[in-house]
Amino acid sequence: MKQTIYLVVTVAICSSLAQLSAPWLELNRTLDGRLEQGIPFSRPCFQRVSGAVAGQFDSSECDFIRANYFNHDTRASTLGAYINVQWETCQATSANCLIDPSTGLSSSNSTCSQGSVMLFGIAVKSALDVITAFEFSTKYSIPLVIKNTGHDYKGRSSGPDSLALWMHQLQSISMESNFIPNGCPVNTPVVPAVTYEAGVTFDSLIDFADNHNITILTGGDTTVGAAGGYIQGGGHSVLSNTLGLAVDRALQFEVVTPNGNHIFANECQNQDMFFALRGGGGGTFGVVLSVTTKALPQHSISVMQLGINSSISATQKLVAFMAENALDMANAGWGGYIVPNAGFVMANPITIAKQSDPIPKKIEEFATQVLSGNFTFAIEPSYKSFFTKFVQSVPVGVPFTTTSRLIPVDHFTAEATRDRLVDMIITASQNVTLPVLFAHTPFHFGDQGGTSVTPAWRNSLWHIAFGDTWDVNSVTTTRQTYSKLNTLMDGFRKFVPNSGAYVNEADVYETDFQDTFWGENYDHLLQIKNKYDPNHLLDCWQCVGWKGALDSKYRCYNTLGLRQFIKYEFNQTPIQFCYDSWISGLRSCYEVLLYPLVIYGRQLGTSVPPLGVPLDALSPISPNEI
């Protein structure tokens, strides 16, 4: 019966979209015919669709999709594709257009739905394209999203009924040996710098830097867009302990603001925007067209790698050992990532270590004598060489989400506190698909000022993250997975109550997101948001100035988010709030909580049959179920 209700909702939504054909045609003419339809990635594998889904069945294209379903580059270069497939779906209803790539058949039923894939997209070529989109959104109240390669654990680059600004085609990279930011005095000290446009990915930057004998740090997946949410949210790297976050090296942003201005933000002009873009989060303050970053000298990198046989005993010993030695390693310049049930990679770009040096020797002895693991020590001549051999990508083509927390240094120095931390990590690791301990916070680098990331980054040793996957075809399983991760992290929230989390890898349903992601910087960021985007044309999930889960733009997020938002903002149970809102004529909760809302109304003896849904066909439920 739930599926019938959702089908009715889908038909109603699509009917309303039909009335927008004239505005979309107008926008296409303004763009000289460059408006692109948002076609779900697996659409060619479906002969039937639900509602007005563009594209058509094509068996040969379906074969290509099956062969490249888990391919990073294919997904990253496709408008209607996302790296983690839950953001192609409507998680509140399970409506999707996903397939089982081994068979080419639908993963749930034989019908393709639009899900959260944008309706249309603009492949941005210039600032004028962005300004056109802002004007269109203002005139017709069409929600906007900014999409690059589709890497986003929080779903900020997708949204039902939206228009996407697709940044992927801006691919220019250039180097300037004596860079001075726009608007700065001529006597400003010059620095070598690289300017890259919004669509440039990590692999292109790594190649460019290697060809120019410089270093530009990146995250782990080569297909991430370097100028988007990565750097605007902070941007950590395996070498961040000594060389800082991506925002620490940012010199200038070229950005189009929602009020239609094309500006440069740096230390000499638009300093407030410069501050906001150095950690305030992507998709919030403006549309970044290019970034200029410091070009670091080429570094030789000392590397230690350990592989272990997975067992609870080995995991326990590994995490305990790494926690006990975390501060010494960070102070010596080492940073990296630890997978508790698999091993670690640790790297040091500031010291050309020897295998016989105290720290490598101590770790090798532990790795081989205590864990009987496979230990490797190497000196790599460049960041590219190191990255190619030792850095691994994240899951792609599957539903995957994370929850995370920054662990302050003082939780490593006292034995009792450290032991408790280790126990919590071991317990959590046994309940998720992928636990990762990022031991490369900018602790050694320190705080050189000017960024808007949470200050917790600077006094923490580890950024711990726990990721999981699930059956995205089940609303219940989806909600249970998010709820499990949220509950799992509650223990760490209480353990480090004054810490924070990395916005790009945080819990999708983080409760106190303002303080968690930005701490004392949030109020200033909100002022900047209201200055440059007073009408909130750019609004995204748990971003600065977020309008909240009641906005229809977020109706495809799992209802866990709406429930949390209502409890936090209104101190009511979700069903009470939504039912009262319905009776008073406010239908914000309608599409997300349609089914329980109808049931609750019937149990109160009130007829609330939206869209003609027959109440006698519905089964009773308890308000506790939502």
C-alpha cells in the first residue's frame, strides 16, 4: 500500500512539472540550447518509467552502464550519476532507477523513477551561466544544486525537481611562479601558485604538479573535484599533519555570488568571502569558478605500510599501539590512515627517515613480532609516486555513508582515557563495513589563522570515520542504517563533547551541526551567508544558514532527518508537529510523512485522505513507529 501512495505523489509532482515547460524552454533559449536533461545513470536499462523521466531504453547503452557501473571516471563525468547511489534515489520512498550491474535488471522493480536526480543541468562555461541560473531560480522558485563529480556523502549536490550547475567542464590549470592575488599591492610578497578551474579533479592536479616538480595535496579519490566541496569544507590529505588542510594553502577564489556579482576573494578584497570559502562548506556562499593554491616544493616522502590478518585480537593490538604512539608520531611528522582490521599507511614529507630510525624501527618490530604482519618501508620521490602506490579509493556505485568525530590530543595522553577510546573504536569497527582512523589532522602544522573550519581540527590527533552500506531499496533498512551510525557516534559525542567533525565526512543526520562543523566560527559565517545570499538561493543540507528539513527540497532525505529537525527545533514529536501543521493548512511534512500522517489522522478519528488515498486500505500504526 505504501508503494501505491508514493506513486500517487510522484504523478502529482510530475503533473506540476509539466506546467513549467515554458520557463524551461525560455532558459534553454537563453543558454543557446545548452540546457541538459538530468537523466538517471541507469535509465537506458529500463523500458518503463514512473512519471516524466527523460531518456529511453537502449540495450547497447545499458551494456555500457553495466560494464562501468563501478567505474569512478564514468560516474564522475555523467550529469545524472553519483558516486554513492543513494543520492540518485528518493530515500524517503525508495523510488529509484538503479540496477543490479551483474544482470542489467532493476535492483527493485521494473520501473525507473527520477529519484533525487536533478531535472535539468547547465554545463557551466562562464560566470554568465551561473548568473543566468540565479536569475531563473529567483524568478521561478526552482531549487539549485551545485554538482561537480558527484562525490558528496551528505547529498548536497542532488535534489528532486532541481536545476544543477554542473561544474565538471571547467578544466583549465595554470601555474604562476610569482603570484600576487587580485587587488593586492604590487609589493605583496610573491609565491609560486597554481590556479585550477572548478572541474579539475585530483588526478589532473597530481599529474600537473608532478610535471612541474611541485606538490599539490589531494584527498584519496582521484575523481573528486578539487575546487568544490573538498577545499570549501576544509580538505584533508594524508600529509595534512605537516602541510595543513587544503584551506591552509588557498590564496584566492574566483566566485559568483547569488546576488549576481563575479568577484575574487582573497586576503586583500572580499576578505569575508575568502574566510567563508576556507572551510564554511561548499554550495553555500557562491559558485566557485576557480581556486588558486600555493605550489609546494616537490617532497620526497617516507612511507610505512602494514598489512595484517584480520582478527579481533590483531585489531585490538593495532589500534592500542597506534593510539599509544599517536602523539609521538604526529610530533615527528608522521600522518596517514589506519584501517583497524587491515593495517595502515603512514607518511612523512618533512623527514627523510631511515628504517633504523626510532619510530620506523619500533613500528616494524611491533608489526612483525607482535602482529606477524607484512611491513613495508619506502622512500618515494614525489607525491604522485607515493599516491599511486599507497593511496586507495573509496567505494563507488554502492550506497555508502559515514559518521565521524575529531578526537582531541588530550584523549591520547592519559592511559585510562586512551584505553576507553581504543575499546570504543574496536566495538564500533565490528559493526560497520569500513572503519577508518585518519591520523593526519593538521596537528603538527598548527593554526595559522584565516580559516573557518572548526577549531577542533587543530587540537585533534585523529579524525575517526565509520562507513556502512545497505539495501537502498528498503526505506526501513535505509533509516535503520543511518540511525545505527548516528547512535554509534553518540558514544563518541559524549566522550569528546567539546570536539567537532569534518563536514564532508560527517553524519548525514548530525544533531548539533552548527557547533559540530564550525564551532565558534558559525555566527560569523551566518552573517556572511546573509550578506551574500539574503534570499538563500543556495541552500543545502546542514549547510550554514540551512532552512531546515521541512523545506520540500529535502523531501527525499530519509525521514530520520525530518524527525530530528522537528524535535530539535520545535521540541515536539514529529507526528504531533506534522499532524498539527496539516490541520492548520501547512503541508511541509506532507510528502515525507504522508503514510504515518494519514494513519495518525485516522486513529484520532479525523479524515485526512490526501490525494484521495482510501483510509480503509491502510493498516494502523503507532506514532512511535515514525
